[in-house]
Amino acid sequence: NWGQHWFEYFPNPPLNVLSLAENVLAHHDKELLQHFVACGVTSQLYAWPLLETLEEWLKLFDNVFSNHPSFLLMAVVAYVTCCRAPLLLCTDKKDFE
């Protein structure tokens, strides 16, 4: 049941899930989110590539499955927040890609 909304837009990214990640980022690092917005970068660019490559996140799976389902979204926002210094230096959308 927790993953049911991931496939509402399949094969496109789950916009509803990405908007949740964006809301979490807005709460924890408004400056970084405002920088993304000013540069025309959406959660489809900074969050979706991380979420769609879950097979590379095997080390996180123990925590993902043993914690609340929101843990995965928190991990994405934590990753983006940890990368905030180089992300804030980007000004062109291609730099973010």
C-alpha cells in the first residue's frame, strides 16, 4: 500500500511523490529550494534520478524496509542537502543534470 502512488503516472515520474520530497526540502532548506526554483530545476531533476536508481542504493534497503515508508523520501532530501554547496554554485539547468 505504501508504494501505490508511485505508479499513478507510469511510465512518467510519480509527480505526487516528488512533490512530497519538494515539500520536505522546503521545510528543511528553503534557500536551496529557492535556488532550484530560480534556476528552473524541479524535483524531477534533483530527486527522481536518485529515486529511479534504487538498485544502486542496496546498502540503504535494510533501513528503508525496517523504518517508516517516509524514510526513503528523507534519504533523498538528506542527499540533496548534503550536496547543497555545489548545487548552490550551479546556475544553468544543464549543470544540475
